[in-house]
Amino acid sequence: MILVMFDMDGTLIDSQALITEHMAATFRSLGLVAPTPEEGRRVIGLSLPIAMARLAGTDDTVLIDQLVETYRAHYRASVVTDAGREGLFPGTLEALQRLNARDDVILGIATGKGLNGVHRLLALHGVSNYFTTLQTPDHNPSKPHPGMLLRAMAETGATPDQTIMIGDTTFDIDMGVAAGTRTIGVTWGYHDPRELIAAGASTMIDRYDQLDGAIRQLVE
């Protein structure tokens, strides 16, 4: 058995522009200096309260709560107004289809996105039934804490040496290393590939058609 865990934003879903726009609008609506797209990109993958605290440079829980709720309001509105701006990266669907067809592979999600958003996006792209375990900040600590992967392994019966975490940020790689799993970094996401290598990525891929070979290299 192989448990293959995917990050969402920056790994499966091309959502950078939408997320960073919402972050900027959130700060402006509260009279704060808006983060740049680069600053917003750096925190994608963290749970929303931690991401907002980092962007605001504060531990003021009242302000953080305001930022979180304002962001969520922008996000909910965008489900209608920005339809079509959360597409899959090239080759994603085909890679998921190949893995889902295998009897020895279990697929899962480990993301900083909330569970409702995960369900919406999986349904949007017609892949809800591909994933056995969904791990989010709704019931886990934020990345890079290993809790999401530990819970996924407990739910599926996988061991660390049977588990691979695939992601685009150091948060994903750090989480995998902390959980004792293999890790695959993707070069098309939100952190520089050199950072993923420095964080300890087991291997890197530039395209989804390289994923099957990378999995064979690591666990088969």
C-alpha cells in the first residue's frame, strides 16, 4: 500500500492570484497596508489565522479574528464572482486518474484550506471520490506540524515509509520530514524549488507526468 498525500493550493489548484487578491482586499477593508502578492504567496499553505498573523506582524487575537472573518467573507463571495479562477494545474487530473486506478494507492489531501473549501473544489473538478482521507486545519494543527499526516496514516493504516507528501512549499516538506514520510516537491508552486530542496524534499518534479516515476523511486 502507498498513501499519497497532496497539498491543494499551489500543488493541485492554481489559486495564487485569487488568494493574494483576497488577502490584499481584506487588509485594505480594515484600513491596513495590503500585503504584496509576493508576501501573500509566502504564507499560502498555513492555516488562515497563522497566515494572517504573519502578514499583519501581530499576535493581537482580536485583529487576527477580524482579518480571518473578512477574508472568509471575500472568499465566500468569490465562489460566485470568480468562478473558474481555481483551475487544476496542467496534468493534475490525468495524474490523479492514473493513481486512483491503482489498487495499491490511497489518495489523501493535507491542506491549509478549510474543509468546506476542500469539498467544494474536489466536487468542482469531479474528483471527490478519489480521496480517502481529507486533512485540514478544522481538526489538525497548521502545517508544518505533522498532525495532518499522522492522522491520515492512522485513518488509513499506512506507515511513514508507505507515505508520500506532495507539495509546493517548505511547510509541506517540513511536515513530511517531521512525520517521517517521503516528500515530493513540485516546482510550479509558491515557494522557490531551492527552498524545498533545502528543507529536505526527497525528490522534485517539474511536471505531473513525472509523478509516477518519482513515486516508484521512493517507495516501490
